Amino acid sequence: MKSILLFIYGSMFLFSNINAQNTETTIEDLIKNQFALYPKMEARDLYKFLHQAAMGSEHAVQDTNAVKTWMKREVAGLDTTITNELIEQLSPDGDLVRINLRPYLEKGENPDELLKAFILTANKFSGSIDTLTAYLNTAKKMIARKDIPVDETIFASLTGELEKSGFPAIHHSLTYEKLYKPAYRVVNRKYLWLKK
């Protein structure tokens, strides 16, 4: 009986620690995770990740037909030799995520539901320049400490130029596109229910 109680107590402690870690995810943790998944990320890709984490989708969706066509084309042309995690967390609170199309479709999920979640997120999520600035500062500190393999001068120059333009959304680097063939949608988790 005593060993059973110890097992139950130990399990409760383990699960409480897991939950505590999940609630204490930092932008630094998320940046490190991105480099673990995509080690050839460049300055542009880091900025894009942080921009999505702070600002959500790139812009409001006015033309839903255009995004439907975009989704159909992308699904039709997917390179299925690439493997991805289904969900990549963007924001420390876990609300904003990237849903990778390949595993999403492999699981038999409905692309129309993902499209709806994407449109809702794009039109309803309010981004924060202050949050983006804080994330960029964290990244700069990590680069200075050599925690991530990004050139300090290039990142500073890129973010300085983008700041002058009001921190717009940008495309992934050519290297990232070639190696990883990204195919995802940025969504707020509350708008997407995954059946499996």
C-alpha cells in the first residue's frame, strides 16, 4: 500500500512539474525550440517567428476567396517528404501557434476548419509592437551570448531597417524556404478544434 501511495504521489509531483513548466514557457525557450527544429534559420526567419509571436497573422483578411485559393494551391503542391510537428508554439501563453499543413492533413483534419481559424485569427487578434520590441531585445541578448547561431550585425541591421518601416511582416529566407519548405497557418488555438 505504501509503495502505491508513493507511486501516486510521485506521479502527481511529476505532472504538476510538467504543468508548471508549460505555464512558464518563455520567448527564449520558444526561440531555442525553433533553432532545434530549423537549425539553418537566418536573421529573417528569426524576425518572422518573433513577428508572428507578437503580431499574429501578417494582416487582416479582406478577401476570403483569395486565401481559399492560396490554401488549395499550397495543399496541391505540398512536398510530403518534409516532416513537421503538427503544432509549433509561437507565443509564451500558448495562444498563438503555427499549424503545419503536412501533419494536419495527414491526420485527416479538415482544411476548411484551419482556414476559418486562420481568417478569424487574422481579423480578430490585436498585435503589440511593444511585445515585438521586447521579443527582439531578448533575441539580441541571446545572439550576443551566442545562444543561437545568428549574426549579430545582420540581425541588428535587419531589425533597425524594419523598425523604420513600422515592423512589417516579411518572407522567410531563401535558405529556409529551400531546406524546410514551410507550409503552415498562424492561428489562435481557441479558434481551432483538433479531433485527434
